[in-house]
Amino acid sequence: MRLKTTPTNYCYSVGMLFPDLTEQNQKYLFTFLRRIEVCKKYKPKFGQGAGDGLSLGEFQQLYQSDPFYAWFGLDNPLMYAAHKAAGGITSVYRQLGTACEEVFRQILRDEFELSAVQSTWFYQTSASTDKKRKLSLDGRVDLSDIQDAAKRDQFEHWLLAAAGHVGVVPEIANVLKGAVFEVRQGYKSKDSKRQNADIANAAMAYSQGYLPVVVVLSTQMDSDIITRYRHEKWLILLGSLSGTNLQSTYTFMKQVLGFDLADFFRQNSQTLKLAIDDVLRALLETHG
């Protein structure tokens, strides 16, 4: 399935191809398809700076000019395809993660009628050089921003239960004003720098009155990371189809946010599979 890549045309194509979907679902589907489409354009850079990557011809010219690589035949088109596939697969995971962040944040806005500012959380910190850095998580819900009383009461009830679930003492749980969210498609990296940053984010979130929540759309999260984050009193939601709204991303989405994300993925699974298949075929081609 090939769709136009400019935002206007792409959105128009989604609406034309999937007229039975609600406008809201078309918007979310568009976000995923647009991000997946980006991966088809991936070209390996082979250490040649920050450009758009090398074509097959440019790659062969580079490797043929290097005596050592030429002697071993590393200018082989299959070598190019292997590099393109390896980097491209990383791009697929990265783009899926970005789409998950964007859709989750949009769901917060749509379900709780939040503005872009209200659904975003960031803070500034000073590094050792006294240069300020802007750090952020992927979403925020502040109880005071939810205008619908029933939805506000429901989220507050969940917030208190979630705080108790991670071991926050009642004196602090009772003054929490909302939650902030780190959204991932999966979390298997052992990157200590990333983990340390998240732990710092959690401390800052609590200091500002927010419960920190990791929202994982898949079930792929390293057990050591789960243990470490729970120790720092992150609430962790995993992409299981079973479990309570304190355990399962999809139960939380349906019961607390009011949008059945699992059903959205089920309905659009064939479309998403075709888009991924199209990307994988493009990445595995020997030409570039």
C-alpha cells in the first residue's frame, strides 16, 4: 500500500481509503502510517556525515576507492542491502516509538479536552557548566485541567490507587495533582544514561506533584529495568491485553482515558501490517 507522504495529501489519502473510520481514528492511523512511511527513505551513511545517506552507486564508489574494502569485495550490493536493512529496522522501531508518543498525547488532548501546553510536561535543569537543559516527558494530565467533572473524578480515583500501588505514602499521594507519562513502543535498551535520566525525571515529577508513569505499548520491557524503575516509584504499564488499569496499558487507556486503543489496533491491524511489509521490502532491496 502506497500513500502520499505530504501531510495534507497523506491525511486526505487516509480519509479516502478508510472512510468507515471516525475522523478521530483516521487521525491516529495517519500518524502511524506517516511515521512508518518515513522508514522507506532510509539510506545508510557509512560514516559520511549528517547527510541523507548514500545511494548504492555512491556506496560502491566509496568502498571501491578503499583498497582494503575492495580487496575483500565489500562493495558488494548485498553489503549495501545489509547495512540498509540493519539501519532501517532501527528506524522502524524508532518511528513506531515516536508515533506512539504522538498518538498517546493526542488521545490525552481529545479525551480530556486539553491544549498542547496542558498535555506536555517539561522542566529546565542546570548542568555542571551552568548551562540550562530542557528535559521533558511525553504527556501530562493535571487534574485541574480536566473540565469534565466525571472524567476528573475518575482520573483522580485512578491516581490515588496508582500512587498506593507503587508505595507512595498517603501524605504525598493525597496532594498529587496529576501524572506525567513516558511513552515507549518497547523498552529493552540497557542504556544507563537513559535510565539515569528517567530516574531524575521521576524525582522532578514528584517534586512538582506528579506521579511518573511509563506507558509501554508492547510487552517488551527488560526485567532489570522494570525492577529499577519500580524501586524509584515509577508506575509501569505494559502492553498486555489482560491486567488491571494499574498494570496494563490497554486497560488503562480504555478505563481511565476513555479510548480503546487495543480495539483501534485490532481494527487497523491489516493496514498497519501492509505498511510494515512495504517498508521491509524496500529496506531489503539491493538497490538504493
